[in-house]
Amino acid sequence: MKKNIFDSDFFIFNFYSEEQIKIIICYIFTKINVLINKDFVFFILETNEIANYFEINNIILELLSKKYLESDDKKEKCKITPKGEDISKEFENNIPKSLREKILKGINIYLDFFVNKDENIVKINKINDGYNVNCKISNKKIDLMSVSIYSPDLEQSLKIKKKFIKNIDKIYENILSNLL
């Protein structure tokens, strides 16, 4: 059976121009308005099929060089500058309403997750043949994710616990991006 390029299963990314993607990125940073990990922006844009990793990375580098964004010392986290906010506010209505709503939904998930980071729990329980490492991500109202991982020994269990806590944002984002 021949595939039509416009079939939704085949047609992967919407074709947003580089300028539109710049506006969308500034919009995301303006709405959050705190120093955030660039991976979150990759997550939002890739999940909504706006752009791929390489396009996003190049555009973020350009926005940094032109002072629309500023980064931390490690260049892992970014924040909007007043110059970037001006662009976002001026062109915000050029972003389709449905896309703005998807972006805001993703931002709310992100903020719920990180504001309540202290409520995320990892417990190690001894069982007959090893250990269960129970990892939970929650906000004040509900558990967002809960997973139990078998480990044959305590040393491996402690590694799982440490890596889960260290990479909790990436783990959650990867699971969501693979499920949505």
C-alpha cells in the first residue's frame, strides 16, 4: 500500500519557519520566566512536533548569542531576557491558539513537577531474592508516576535511587514524550 505524504501517520513535523520557532521558544521562556533546563524546551517542541532537536539547539544558540536568552555558567539552563520578552509579547498572537494551549499545558506539568520536587520519594524494600526500588513522582494532590524496579542487590538499588533522584526531570520527560 502506497503512503500518502499527508497521512497523519507519515507526516511527522509541522513545518514552522525558523522565525516562528524563535517566537515559540521566547514564548515558552516568557511564560516560565525562571532559569530552566534547555531539555524542557526540547521536550515541549518535540512533543508538539514543532521542531527536531538539532533545529531547536541551533535556534537556542542563536537566541543566546543575540541576547534574547541568557544562560547559567554551565550553559545548561536558560532564562528569557527583557529583549526576548519584548519579542514574545509582540508576536505571541502569531502562535496558533491551540499550540499556545498545548505549550501552557506542558509548562503546567513542568511547574507542578519541579515545585513539588520534595514530594518525590524513592524507597528501597528488601524482598526474598533482592530489593524493590519504589520510585514515586507526585504533586500535592496526586501521584504523577509510580514505578517499582527489581534489583538483585543493595548496591544496585542505591545506584537506581541516586540516579532516579538526580535525573528525575529527564526520566519523567522521557516517559511522557514516549507515551504522548
